[in-house]
Amino acid sequence: MAIALPVHVLSVLIWVGGMFFAYVCLRPVAGSVLEPPQRLTLWAGVFRRFFPLVWLAVLAILASGYWMVFKFGGFAAVPLYIHLMNGLGLLMMGIFFYVFFSPWKALARAVAEQRWPDGGAALARIRVAVGINTLIGLGVVGLATGGRYLF
């Protein structure tokens, strides 16, 4: 538990914090000061660096989370908020897999081939998915920190 909990929390922090920063801080500024070729190239580079960290975070979250659940006796022994965190976390992972394997690949191809309208369409799909994932992630953090007081 002394290792699993910090690994879990730090992995969530990297993933959700990274999405929050990208969506709330970087996106509005990049959209207002950069032309499409520069903006799309920036995002392709940001995702190229961020997504490997998300893959590591996903693996660490799964391993540490299930380790902790089973140390407490399995899902039958943990409270409702842990079940909710698990379900929402799996939903977030599914959204990430969609982003990684569909619009992100399309964005990377479009930028490499300088097809800016196609890149813009892919980035728009990423923006919606990341916005949804950020909101879910913030909710999961709320459950993690306050769930035992709510349920």
C-alpha cells in the first residue's frame, strides 16, 4: 500500500493534470495566436510527448488500483465509490484509446502530409474527447478524495 497509493495518485495527477493544462491553458492560447499549420504542428508534438506518459499512467493506475482493491479483499469488500472510480476510470481509458488510435493517428498523418483542414478536423475530435475525459477525471478525483464521506 505504501507504494501502490502514491503510484496511483501520481499517475492520475499526470494524466488528469496534463489534460486540464492542455484543455484549459494551452488550447485557448494556441488557438488565438497560432495559424493552423503552426497550431496543428504544436499539438502533434505535444501529443507525441504526452501520450507515452498517458500509456504509462494507464498501466500504473490499473496495476496499483487493482492491487489496492484486492489487498482490501476484492470488489465485494470495497465501498460504492471505489466501484464508481473503477468504472469511470475504465471509461476514461476507453476514450483515451479512441483518441490515440483514431483522431490522433489522423492528426499525425495530416501534419506529416501538411493537410491542414484534415488535421483541424482530427484536432476538433480530440478536443471534444479530451474535454469529456477531463471532466470525468476531475469527477474521479472528487470521488477519490470525498467518496467515503458521500457514500
